[in-house]
Amino acid sequence: MHLEKLHQLDKQQKLEVKKLVSNCLTTDGLSRELYLDNDMNLYENLDSFFLLYDQQQLVSVLTIFQLNEREAEISGYTLPDKRKKGYFTTLLNAAEEELLDFDIYDMVFVAEPNSICGKMTALSLGASFIKSEYLLRLKLEDYTKKYSEFLSNLNFIVTPLTSKDIMQAAYIHSEIFKTEFHQSEELIQNVLESDCMVCYGAKLEDELIGICNVNNGKNKASIFGYGVMPRLQGKGYGKGLINYVLRQLIKEKVNEVTLQVSSNSKKAMRIYNYLGFQVVTQYDYYGYQIELEK
């Protein structure tokens, strides 16, 4: 057995991982692929890819997705005929050591509801169910531009933010998502320094009132960290902001947009349904705390 702990994957390694994941998804009737870049992790030095080989064959993979300094999301797949051999546990132990080096003790396992193997693995480790989220998708060719009136009638502007906007954007993010200010600041800074991400800001009379982050892929994009200040919600600004972003993505020849939303976010779901987003799948999250050796 050979374990590789990596900061990022090269082209060949990405192909190997995609092949393994495709095998698992087909066998198990699942749809969740892995995100194979580290550009969204809060700590830029964190090693987030763990690959396990058996006689040069990739048999198991684990990834770390870290959006805040307190916890990290863990995802992984093992070839169907190589399961129940302790391979994922081997990768998990290595991932725990990496997280502890950054003083991260809380992990969240992510699994689709019909992933029996994923669910049983999480529960067998002592993890507890904490929430569900929906993955939503919008095909932009089907998107009608009827929301454009929001931009003119609400008298506010939307523009890509720059480094001079970090403090304002971090304050907005922390107010919307109830995070520590320095965590929001690091997240916004990572977005603004990235070559493939953009942070759009909605301004009302020069006051920043909302943000929407976009991660651009090849013909596809994902939206995250989208919201409007609580005191201004329900006035149409959120619809105006996301409408602007969607229209911008159409100009950039993006075909499809995805985002995730909590199953408890009824207001957000109404907006996304109104815009034409469709539920693709559900993800379940299981919380787990790393136990230190005594």
C-alpha cells in the first residue's frame, strides 16, 4: 500500500481520481463528484488530497474542503471491490493528522442520502447527522431574463469587487452568515486573489448591501456566499443581485450554474425556485470531532 498526501493534483492524478469516482457513482447510483482544486480552502498551505494506491492502482481517495477555521468537510470514495479493507480509515487517519496541525478538530462527512456505504461509514465512526443541503442547478439557456427590471427599479448597482472592498465585503459576509469577521475576511481575500473566482457586490447609494461569489469552471459556474444584509432582505435586492450575476454569466458563455442551499432555508429556496433552479440531489452532513490520543 502507498499513501500520497498532496497539496494539489496534477493532470494525471485528476484523471485517476475522476475514473475512480465515476466507477463508484455508477455502481452505487450516485451523482456527487469531487471538487479537485484547493483554491477555496481557507488555509492555503493545507494538504487537501489523500490518495491510496494498491500495486499502482488507485483504490481510495479522500478530500478536505475547508471554508472556515473551525471545521473541514470530508468526502471520499473507495473502489467497490476494495471496500471493508480499512482503506478509507487509513486515509482518514492521515487527514486527521493534517487537520490537527492546523488546530482543526471538527470534521463534517458529506454523503448523498442513498449512499448506504457513506452513511454507514460516518455512523460507524461515531458521527452524528447535523443537516441536509440541496444541490440546485440552472441551465442558462432556459433562463428567462424577466428579472432585469429589478436592476433599474431598485436604484442600486452591482459590480465586481476589488481588494479595496475586502473590509466592507467581509463585514457583509459576517453579518449575513454569522461568522467571525476574520474568517469572512480570509474567505473574501481568497476569492479576490483567485484567478477563477469573482465576488460581486450590490451597492445602494455607495453602501455595500449584498455579495455573491462565483467560481467559474469550463462552461459551468457555481455560486456561493450569496446574500443581502438582513435589514434589507425581502425588498427585491437579492433577486436583483443574482439576476445581474446570471446575466453576466450568460455573457461569458457559461451554460450551467449550480449552488447549494440548506433544506431549512425556506426563503432562499423560494427565490431559487422563482429563478428556475431545479433540485439535482440532496447532501447529508454528519458531524465528527477528532479525538486526541491520551
